[in-house]
Amino acid sequence: MTVDTRWLDQEQKAAWVRLAAVLELLPGALDSQLRRDAQLTHFDYFVLAMLSEAPNRTLRMTALAELTTATLARLSHVVTRLETRGLIERFPCPEDKRATNARLTDAGWAKVREAAPGHVETVRETVIDALTPEQVAQLTEILDAVLHRLDPTRARAAVYERYD
Amino acid sequence: MTVDTRWLDQEQKAAWVRLAAVLELLPGALDSQLRRDAQLTHFDYFVLAMLSEAPNRTLRMTALAELTTATLARLSHVVTRLETRGLIERFPCPEDKRATNARLTDAGWAKVREAAPGHVETVRETVIDALTPEQVAQLTEILDAVLHRLDPTRARAAVYERYD
DNA sequence: ATGCGATAGTTGTAGCAACAACCAAACAGC
DNA sequence: GCTGTTTGGTTGTTGCTACAACTATCGCAT
């Protein structure tokens, strides 16, 4: 019954244990900074950021869901909350009456502008400034390989290939 | 009022965007495999794994909390659930009447043995096997640098320094 | 001995995420 | 021009996490 498992060797285990630790700690660090300074979760922030870079600061829910790697259900809940807070507005898509557009309001735009510097600073402090330029390049390649496994359809490709 | 922000350059942004994507996708991938195949969250699994490697398969709640980077409150809830399922048992610590010990039951031990191969296989598929040996070594160094920022007190050091 | 701050852990509650069920508009086939 | 299917989105439920309040014990200084 037991399938012969290829266990991890010492070096692989070293990398994995550290990755697991980062996976546990980093999201919390990002989240708590944004929550404290901008009353936003990291996911909230990312949603607003994607909208802020879109033409007319508007995207269809489906497009926004792909950009943020979220299910439509999750996105819908999040957008509902952000809409209540006046940061986003929803309106029916004229071209396709099934569809809904989400647009960043002026207040939402202001919120992104206000939150960005602190967020970037946190990213620097926790990750970027800890690495040499060579390591930053290595990290990019490594993560690309991993993403290729995680996201074979490259649904998110559009987002991060803008930054090549 | 505006503090002069050091924005990320192209290469830094490339690394960061990819890291954000991995942070979003990888935990879900790990979680859903374990949930599907062993009815365990990744955190559940890690708790059981830490206990399974401890002397007598027993640890004080505080020690277990440190090993898993969890708050005591979070751990308490998780252990309550695992206890209900018969995978862990709690008993008062004889030396310190404030303290509680958590011990892995035989059923819990069996669960870990059963879940481990599938989990390792997922780790291989999504991360390790996507990388060259050089990249694995690079990743370890990179993550060490990040962890140093993230966890300056090295609370988790004990866990991952076992794998040097 | 006793009074007080620190330590160890539990519990209640509120908020967010995953999953599934659901409805409506659009499209494809005949 | 009906009918069945796919697409786009919302809503309800359940489970887990964070936060805060609370109890009990310990250690130590007086």
C-alpha cells in the first residue's frame, strides 16, 4: 500500500523549512502593517492597486478576480465591503448585461496613494533590503519556476510579466 | 507630510510581484492537498509533526506555540479541535500547575505517518523539483536573510536550524 | 505571610475565506 | 424562436484566526 516516497534530503529540507516559515510569517507582517496604517488587508490593497492601474480605474469583476488570483465569490464579498466604505463603486457593464464593472472612486484612489509608501517601505524592510541585487535576481528566477508549477495556465502571468 | 519614498526599481518589483503571487497561491495549494487527503490544515499538520518529533511526543503548549509561530490563543483552539478528533490529548503539567502538556496519541501518530508522503510529494511538485540544486541552495540563503528580518528574535530558529 | 506583577492557558466574539447553491443573461444548436 | 448549456456574479453557511477579557498559578520582594 505504501508508495515509495522520495523524501527530501538535508539541503532540500533546509530550503523547505525556511520557506514554510516565511509563508507563515510574511503575510501576517504585511497584513498587520496595512491594517494598522490604512485599515486594509493585503488583499484589499492589492484589489485597489490593480484597479488603480487599470484604464479608467475600472475592471470587470472577472478580470479583477484573475488579476488577484481570487475566486469570483471571494472577490464579490471583498468588493461589497470596499463598496460600503466608499472606496469602490459597482455598476452594470453596458456591453454585457451579465457582467459587473468595479471602479475605484476618488476616495479609493486617495486611499491607495496614501497606503502605498508605507507598504513599499515594509516590503523593503522585510525582503528587498535584506538581499543583494544578485539575490533579488535569483529570487525572481526561482519564483518564476515555482509559479510555473503553481499556476500552469499562467492566469496571473499578465500581472507579473509587466515587470520583466 | 509626504515622506520621500524609495520606490522599487524594475528588478525589485519583478521579484516582489512574484513573491506576492507565491504567497497567495502556495499556502492554498498545500492546504487543499492536506485537507483533501488527510482532513488536516497545513497548520494542523505542522502541529502534529512538531509533537511527533518531540520527546514522548509531548510538549507544553507554550513550547508548541513557539515552534509553530502561533499565539497561545490560536494554538489552544486548534488543539481543542484536534483533541476532539482524538489526535492529541491534553493533561496538566505536574511541575507547573499553570501549564498544560499536549501529547500526540497513537491515532495522531498514525495520522502523521499517513499524511507525510502526500505532503512531501506536494512540496516536491510545487517547489523543490522545479529548482536546480544551485537554486535550492540560493533559496535557503535568501530565505535566511528574510527570516532574519521577519523574526529577529529567532524564536523559530530552533526549528529550522535543525536542518542546516 | 502577603501582595503584586509576570506567566500559562482558556474562552467568547467578530471578521474574513472557502465552498456550494443559486439566479440571470448570453449563446449555440436545431 | 425554443431549449440546453455556459458564463458572470451574488449570497448563505461553515470553519478558522485575531483580539480581548478572564482565571489560575508562580516567583519574588517586602
